[in-house]
Amino acid sequence: MKSEISRRDFLKGSALAGVTLVAPRIWSAMKSPNEKLNIAGIGAGGQGGSDVNNVSSENIVALCDVDEKRAGGTFKKFADAKKYFDYREMLEKEAKNIDAVTIGTPDHHHAPAAAMAMKLGIHVYCEKPLTHSVYEARALRELAAKHKVATQMGNQGTSTNGLRRGVEVIQSGAIGAVREIHVWTNRPIWPQGNEAILQHVGVRNAMHGGGAGPQPPESLKWDLWLGPAPSRLYDPIYLPFNWRGWWDYGTGSLGDMACHTLNLGYWALKLVNPTSVEAEVSELNPESCPLWSIIKYEFPQRGDLPPLNMIWYDKFKKPPLQLFEGERMSDSGLMIVGEKGKLYSNGDYGDSWMLLPKKQFEGFKGPDPWIPRSPGHHAEFIRACKGGPPAMSNFDYSGPLTETVVLGNVAMRRPGKKLMWDAENLKVTNDDEANKFVRREYREGWTL
């Protein structure tokens, strides 16, 4: 169902959901909401190309991608848009012509690109996870507030009626007080950990006479792809998708999927600022994310919500079977365990779920709806850019979500240690070594 809603109704629904919203930059008084935005795409192949297509009801005026071949379809479709390889150059030259950008790049570019755009007063749509590090998530949230720009993260389930209805059901008390959540995924579906390292070494050893190694395709600007990450030789193992499993570029299974799969529970139960996080992993590797992990977060009392434990599982690891009461356990999903029942979401986006035990909830109708329904994820962003209600997954919502998610990656770098977390100061209080993973250094020429 799609509906037109007033700013007052949207803000009321968001407040009831426990979410703080930042008002976007005011659309020029000389322009009407029916006038089109000028939008640029940072990342035009893969997911970046998908995001550009999803805002193509507006004017696509500039496109940037480091791989001319991979982005070729988008470049061809929007032939009148100016083409760039370096988003820093594009933003510097085109800032006055751009109202908004979409960012669909590898994770390590998200924060530098978004920060530069917002400082120029440009609205930002950025794919999940919002950032590569915990510190970056906090920084982008603060920049969005300071520069009063409209923002949205690409966790598309936020805009589905099913997820919003699930939030209403949980917050109505249908399953009682919640003290336990389980979240799991079938990721990684790319090489990670020792498996990735062995493949990397194999490629190098296969080169004749220990030569210079594989060379990037002619269409790829490798140094620009590396961007803020440390300099290293090209290897085909990184592209086009496997970068997700390498610490310098990606955020592993957790970063790839938790902003989706945890989202319903995060919104419904205000899962911000955990007090501790602890990880068990398959192996510790300084270069690549582990093949599997189990991560336990502890959340304190949150208003009238009791303390809660959230456990994340990725490939080969899943929650206890008895939680499912005869239902088939999905490859990815969410289980919210309440005192009176459970909510089981059998996918990644939170739009499909059931209450368990089924017999107990036969005929259940739930509360009257109170969260406004969405016109669509990208449509929310476009509307916000034009002075309408803030998009639900704006950086005031998605920033803290990303902080929670990628904090788990800090724990993975210090497996077996229960890290005590001071969220206000973004600091692990009982392990100084862990703090080096809260914030990363950028290569010269790149900055937040």
C-alpha cells in the first residue's frame, strides 16, 4: 500500500518508533516539488548502477566509476551525463550543478565520498553498510546534522510495509518483553579467511618466474579503486565482488547483511549503544574476515525495555533449532524471543515474518497501524531532498545502526575477548589494542 502522508504524521510515527530525525536542507523557494533534482552517481556499475536507475525519474547529470567497462551500461543509458573516474574531481567541479548523489561503491569509499558531498551541501543516498568503521558512522551522522542535508542508507527493507508492521506488533507488546534476539545469514558467499589467502597466494605463485603479478584490466583505474585503503598490488581475487571479505575494503558478512537482517529488531527494540561485544571466529587473519563468526552483543536497559542479548551467526553457524517449533529454519533470518511468544522473520529484509507458536496466535490481528507507510525507499529520499519528510533510514537512524553492526567487526579482530564498549566516546575501555580497529587511517590524498 502506498499513501501520501503529512510531515506531522511521519514525524509522529517516527517518534513512536524511537527514532530521531534530522530535517533536510530546504528545497529552494523558487522550485516546486514537481521540479526534478540533479543527481550524480558515485559508482555506476553493479549496485551503484542499480541505485542510479532507481532515481532516474530525476535528472542524472554526472556519473563516476573507476571501471569504465563495468559501468558501461549505465554510462550508455545516461549518455548526456558527464563522466568521471574520480569522485573527488566530480564533486569539486560539479558541486553547483548537483542536488544529490547516490553512493554505490565498495565499503571503504562510502564515508569519504559521503562526507565530501555533505560538506558541499549535497544530499546523500549511500548503500549499506553506511561506513567501513564505527568512527565513520558517527562522523557522517554529525555531518548530516551540521549541513542539514537529506540522507538515506540503502537498507531497503526499512521501507516495506511488512517490516513496519513487524515493528508495530513488537512495540505493541504482542510477544511480551524481549531479552534475546538471534540473527543469522548464509554469507559469506565469497572467499574469506584462510581460504581467501590461499587463493591469493595461488594466483601469485602461478605467475611465471615470480614476475610482477596480475595486471588490472585496462578499463580499471586500480589506484582510484584502492582510494583511501593502503596501496597494494592488484589481484583478480578482489574484484568484482570478493572485496567484501578483505578487511581493507569490505566489512564481511556482518557488514554486508546485518543492516538488512537485524533491521526489524533494531527499529522495534532500539538496539543502539551496546555495552559489550564478544566474538568467536573460525580463525584470526589480519588480512581477511574469518570464514565464520558468532558475535554476542549485550544491550542495557533502554527506557522501559529490559536488557537484551543479541547473537549474530554467519555461514555454517545457526541459532538453536528448538527456537523454531517445527518451522523450517531459513538460510538467513531473525528470531526475536519474547516472554509471550516469538517473531520469526525468514529472510533478510524483515518484510516477511510469523508469530510463534502458530496455534497461540491464530486469529491475531495486532494493533492499529501507527507508522506511516512508505512510497518506496528511493522515493522517500527524493521526497526528502525536496523538503518533504526525512527518509526513515536517514543517517540519524542508519548511523547508530551501522555503529552497532560494525562494532562486531572490532570484536572479530580480538576474538575471545569480551570488549566493554563506551558508546558515547567510541572507545573500548578494557582493551587498548581493540581501539585501533574503531577508526582507520586513510592513504595520503584521501580524507573524511
